[in-house]
Amino acid sequence: MDITDFPAELLGLGEPTHFEPACAWLRNDLFARLAEHSFRSIALETDRVAALDGGFSHDLGEVAANQQLLKWLREYNETAGEPLAFHGFDAPTEMFSAPSPRTYLEHVRDYLGLDVDIAALAGDDERWSRSEAILDPAQSPGASPEARELRVLADDLLVALHAAAPRLDAAWERANVHAVAGRGLLRYHAASAQPGDRDTRISRLAGMRAVLMAENLLDIRAIEAHRGPTLVFAHNGHLQRSGSGAGAIIGARLGDRYAFIAGSLGRSEAIGLGEPAPDTYEGVLQRDTRTWKLADVPDGRQRADTRPDRGYFGLDATLCGSATAVWHIAIGSGSPRTEPGAGAAG
């Protein structure tokens, strides 16, 4: 089985955890392979606005493999007849904070040349970005009269922006990304202002983030549709076709045009993960695998030695049931580098 065997327009490559370096290194090699077979873009789980300038959110800019990816893209594009594009598809939110929509909406206002005092409505940026605004609905500005007015304004700016579509160019695309991000932040803050117990609120905000991710991915595909397929790389939980994450929304919208390959990990020093039991999904995949392989979804059971504190939950029946295939890394904590196009390393 080869990574180029999947005819999807949007190919989701899941990673089992953000904290195993081997996943991102191997992703780079696989995208280089896909670039030889008509793929023209890659989308990562990072803030879409930051990615416009080759930046990252959530401290992902410190990941060596991400730095190497951008370096390789720049070098490739220097001589490419058709360049490769880099996108982020996440909202500009952190785990327990979300910024003010002010700068995003002001960018659109300035592009359109309008005279609107957005700062007066938004107020101090800190009242939006502090963790209390997300953790305590009573301290969230998301349901304030000013926030409601900003949401109307955000919609009006998007209408005005799309009315200016005849001027569509890179500057317009940048303004559109800022407009969507600003509106998304207002939605996120409105959701954080709704009452409920902690679990209900976390679930609500996760659902909102999934919607924002899916909207961004659909927009990215609309932009890239005439150029070629897109590889999207993120945690399994975001890309799986089951449940209520972005992958489930994308799968419902795109059907067979979206394929999901689940990420699997045998053992990893980086996250303190030992060898899997032989009858688990990972144990079955571990057999006869020296470094990594791309394989059919195996039969097995869920492993018990997961590491939720490191974002690792392991393969389970629901995840495997939504995957077209699995890419399994036998031993992490390194760079299982392969030559582009090497396929399953065995």
C-alpha cells in the first residue's frame, strides 16, 4: 500500500499525539511523495491567520519538523512550475483562551477603506484573552451588547468583502481569512458566555472549534480545487470521520472526496509509552514492522496503557471504523526518515 493510492481531494493524515516527534518528520516525507503525484497544498492544525505568513500557533513553530517543512517548501517553490501552498485550518484559540476579534476585523475594515471604530466596541483586548473569559461565563464578554453588535458588524464586513470579489487577489484572500477568523472568534466567545457545568461547556467549545476547523478546510479546498488535492495533518480526534469533530463534518460534506488515514504508535520514549500487548490494534500492527508502515485497518482490541496526559488515546473500534487505512510507527522518539516515495518501510 502506498500513500499515493488514495484518490481523495482531501487526504486526512491523523497523528496519534502531538508529542511524538517522529509523526511530523514522517509527515514531511509523505507530503514530498504526494507532491510528486499532483498534491499542491498541505494544511496543518495551526491558526489559519498565522499560517498566511508561514507562522504557527500553539507553540508548533518550535517543532523542528515544522521548521524543516517550511524550509523545504520555500526551496521547492523557488524552481517549481506550480508552487506548493501551506495553510493552517485551526481557529486562533488556545486551550483556555481566545483573543479579541478586534485586530482581525480592523484588518478587513482597512482593506475595504471603511470608517468604523471597532476598538470602541471591542474595548480592552485583555478582557477577551484572559483565561477567565473562557472558564467563567459570568466574566466572558461574548454575550455583551458590544459583542452582539460586533457580530453584526462582522457579518456586514463579510458581505462588503464579497461584494468586492471582482477585485479578488492575494490581498482579498488575506482579508477574507481575517474576516472569517474574526467572526469565528465572536462565535467562540458567545459560546463561552453560555452557562453550564464544566463538561458541558468544554464539549460546547470543542464543538464550536470543530465547526470553525471544518469551515476553514472547506474554504481551503475551494481555493485549491483547481490546482490539486490537499493533505491535511492533525490529531486523529480532529480528522476521524466518526463523532462530532471536523473530520465528521468534512466527511458528511465531501463524501468519498475525503479519506482519513489514522495515526498509530507502537512505543515511544517521548511520551513514556511502552510496547503494546500483542492482541491490541497496535500490537497487531507492530508485528514485522521495523520503522513504520501504511496498512489496512487491523483487528484487535484497545490498548490499556494510553497516555491521555500526552494527548495519546490509542486506536479504538470507533476510530478504526472511520479510517480507510492506518499508518503505524513502531518506535518513536526519533525521525523515521524515508526517501520520498519509499512507501511502507516495513
